[in-house]
Amino acid sequence: MSETLTETMPGTGKPITLTDRAASRVAQILSGEDAGTVLRVSVSGGGCSGFQYGFTLDDTQSADDLVLEKAGATVLIDSVSVMYLEGSQIDFVDDLIGSSFKIVNPNATASCGCGTSFSV
């Protein structure tokens, strides 16, 4: 029974990646903020699919935060959110509909139309 739970639950141990576009946009956002400010990406309960992504500016790093650094951008992810984001790619898209951060999450079994909430 635990094999089945392992296969269906998040926590694959795969790295979370930040695309060049996302790193560039994060660096651009942070350039206008106080020194030490970073982008925090989180997962919380809510949204139309069960979980939702959160993007906030933060100046406090916890000891158990995952730190992603690329091209002058720093992104923090708390240890609880990491298990839902393992193997994900954080990207930034700019198209006719608008611009936003987008998470391509292999752990999500369903997501809403706007892409900000998901279920596992």
C-alpha cells in the first residue's frame, strides 16, 4: 500500500528549476526593491482546484528554505511547498493575454484555467 501512496504523492526528489525568462523578470522586479528582498514562491490550500501558488516579496529567509539563484535573481521556497513543487519549472510568460509567472508542475493532476491553482 505504501508503494501506491509514494507513486501518487508529491516528493520525487527532482529539482525545481527557474527559466532564464523567469530569472530575468525576478531580477528586474528586485532591482526596484530594498537590498535583501527576494521572491518567495509558495503553495497553500485554496483556489478552485485545491492548492494555489503564491508569489510574494520577502526579506526573511528561513533555515529550511530552498534557495534558487540564477542571473541575479533569488527565489525562496519553504520546505512544505517544496514537496508540491519538486520537478517543477518556474517560468515567466508574456503573451497577448498578459504577463505572469507560470509554474509547470509535473505533480499536478489537474489545474484551473488561469493556472494559479492545482490538485495532486
